[in-house]
Amino acid sequence: MDTRRYRMVVTSGLDYVSTGAQVDARLREWLREPPKNYDIQAFAEGRNEIARGVTLDHDSVTGTAGAYGRWRLRETAPNGTWQTTLVIRQAENGPTRVHLDVEHLPDDPDTPPTAAKTPRLAGSLLDVLQARDGLADVTRMPQVVEAADVDSVIDELCDGERRLPIIMATAPNGADFDTWLERTLDPLVRPLAGLAVLYALAPGADHRFNRAMEYHRVFGGGIRTFLPGVDPAWAADGQRHRVMSHRVITEHPARARRLLAQLPQSLATRAPLPPELDAVPVLRARTKESPSGSELERLRDENHALFEILEEAGREQRVRADEIRDLKNELQRVRGDEITLIAEYDEQYRELHETRAQLVTVQKRLLALGAGEAAYAPDDSGPAAPESFAEILERIEEMPRVYFTGARKITLELDDQAYGSSWVRMAWDALLALRDYSEVSADGAAFRDFKQWCEDAPGGMHAVSPRKVVRDESKTVKANTAWRKERTFTVPEHVDPAGRLFMGAHVRIGGGNTVAPRLHYHDASCAEHGIFIGYIGPHLTNTLT
């Protein structure tokens, strides 16, 4: 797949008409200035030859379903054609999208295209459009993040509407911040205009950011590229977001600049376009003297076979475009799953390594005490673990102070999943830990919540990795009415008179990706009601699904 083009997709902070006026003015300015020096008088509908070997196509449509305006510049070069496409699009009452593409089209199909550089037009548009990507502002140069801004930036990292990566940079220890910003960071990120959200953590803000993002820290002159869908509570998620060290930046600045741009460029070209932009029809260039009305009908009658061929080619082109869009969607999902699975494997291997080390230590101590038989005796501490989610639902009924109030059908469907066996064991471990936590809490032991219990459970009690326990959903999820409703589950009226409660607390079963299930619960131990399991099933809708 071609990743050598430049592609910018942002949301304009202006209305459609104002966006169109700004785009028109900036495009004219870009075409007039060196090295192009084109003589632009007007952007008429159809094809305009604005210089020798240079054409500018323009079309626009306004209707009940929305509006779009499009400009396509084609410049003939010795080794092919450079094509720049600029689209503004508003679907119904939605926001105005701006899409800028620059690509090289070689004359020889066997010749690879030349990589497109970031056009000056991109920065010029960002300066006037109040461009956004989800919650974040998209700017030409880095924005400085003060300590008071950290919480807002974290919300942007977790925002489900974000498409662009966020580049987060920190100044080296002891460096003058303004000098570092001007001489090091600005030149480093200049090619990323329109491809990423750019931030520089001010002194003091970096400490606050790293305290809040303990698994995703950035420090000491390093730069981190945050992909969409950050999960601050999951340690393994930190591995998805690349870090560039201060040493690479200072010792190899040109290489650092190239490496830093690679991922945003790749993401921009591989990600599917937003649906409203994808719905814009294929450009059918026509001259100002193109026939219309009765003349067009006459030509159609006289050249019926040719028109049929052209219409069939148009239909085939639309089908191919749909296939490419579907493949891009699938590729994006597969790449996300691959990165997540690698992170999960690393986390689980680390946990297994720690457990094995603890086991060997215990066995050595037992051998030293002359209890060799006990050191290697099989586990006979209780009944075998369940082998299915159906069996789990039966066994929950026997648990004191743990109550399942969810939809049994959804839970039972997990038995048909490929990873069911490991999921069953992990879900059972979580339920045993919740049972022990609730019983000890009922006896008066003071624990803040289930996560703290897992961090410091008494000897002989069940617990799961604290990293698998999430105290609450993100602000983005809780603010979304539909997503919040998905996480509102049944409880007895003596727990809540409404009979339903939002359950943001949950346990990850099988890892942090959107394939693995979740167990959502309400902790009423402090009120001596116990633990209520509202949901055991597939990952609910959030910023990553």
C-alpha cells in the first residue's frame, strides 16, 4: 500500500461557508507564490489550464444531504504528474471536514512514486481554520502544555474521536525551555503539520503528566508518539506508543526527524477516510465548454456504446473504491490487534516469570526445612476450576456475598469464542478474588477498594494482577450517553431504588484489547451488601472499539 503520499484530514472550527472562503484564499496565495508563480484569476467550475502542463479542476455540490467543494491541481513533471487534491465537506448538520492530498503519479507504472513532502499549503490552512481532531487543536507548530492543561491533554489522549497521533515532547534536564523549543523541537516536527497533534510539556507540567500517566511517561528530552486509543490504566498499553530518546534526537537530528515522521505519515495514508469524505463522488473533470441539456442528450444518443462503457467504468471504479475502503478498515483493525496482542503477551510473560520465580523460592525454603514432599505436592486446596462460563454461572450461585445480575445469554456466548478456555480461568480467578475481598471487608478490614486489595491482599487470599482492575471508566466513556447506558446494569432495589446502577469498575479478562471480555461490578461491600456482577461479556463500546 502506498504510504508515500501526504494526507491531512482535520475538522474545521469554522462553518462551511467561512471554511470555503479561507480555503479559496489560501489556495490562490499558494498557487501564486514561488516556485509555482501561477496566474490565478478565478476558480471556475470545470477544468482550468492555469499554466503550460498545469490544470486545475474544480467542482462543488450543495444539497439537502450536505455540500462539498473540491479542487484538484495536476502539474506535469519530467518523471510523472504531481497531483494535489483539496476537499471541504459538510454532511447535513455535521462539522466541516478538510482533506488535503498530495501524491506523485509516475508515467511508468513500474516506477515507484516519489515521496511527497509536507506542502506549505497545509500549514497555511492550519493557521486560519481553527483545525481540530476530536478534542485536540491541530496546529502547524507545537503547543506548550502548562501544568493546568495536563488533565485536558489526557482527555484528548483518551478521546475516541481522535484520528491523529499525538506527539508529546519534553525538554532535556537543565535546558532552557524556549531555546530548546525554537532550535530543537520546532525543526524536528515541522514535517508533521497536519499529520499529528503537537505538544511540548513545559517545566512542571512534565512531572504532573508523568504522575497521572505512570505507564506512559515522557521525560528527559524524549518524545513519545501516542496512537489513538490510549488506555492510561493498562501498563502494557504503554508499549503501543513509541518513544524516541534524547540521545537519538541530539546525535542524529536528520535521522530523528525522518523516523518521527514515518509513523504519522503511514497512519494518515492507511487509515480509511471519515465516511462523509469517503462519500464524495469521483471527480469527473469537464471543460468550461462541456455540453449540457439537449446537446448532452444528442451526444449520448449518437455515442450510446461509448457512454455505456464510460458508465460501466464509473460503476467499476466505485466498487473498487469500496473494496479499498473495506480493506483499509480491516488492515487498521488487524494492525491494532497485532500491537495489542504483542503488549499482552509481554505483560503475561512477565507475570508468569515473576510467579515462577516466587514458586522456586518457596520450594527451596520448604526443602531447607525438610518439607520436600510438600514442596512438590499437587494442589489439593479445593474443587477444580470451572471449565466453561456456563459452569462459572452455576458456581457463582454458591459464592457468599457475590451476586450475578447480568444477562446470562451474553456470558454463555463466550464459550463459543476461540480463547474461551483461558478466559474462563481468568474470570474465575477474578471472582474468587472478589469473593475474598467482600468477605474480609464484611469482617471490618479497611480496604479502599478491590484494586487496593489486589495490590496488598492478605496471605492465603485470592487476588489478581492490580493492572487488570480498572476503578472507573474514562471521562469520555462516562460523558457518552449511549456508552454509559451500556454499562448500567441491574441491582436489587435495596442496593439502589432505581434497580439499576452505572458500573464503571471492571476487570480485564484476557488482556487490554477490545477482543478480550470484561467483568463489570458494583462494590457494595462497605454497605454490607456484597459484590454485584452486572456483566461478563465482550468488551463494551469505547474509544477503541
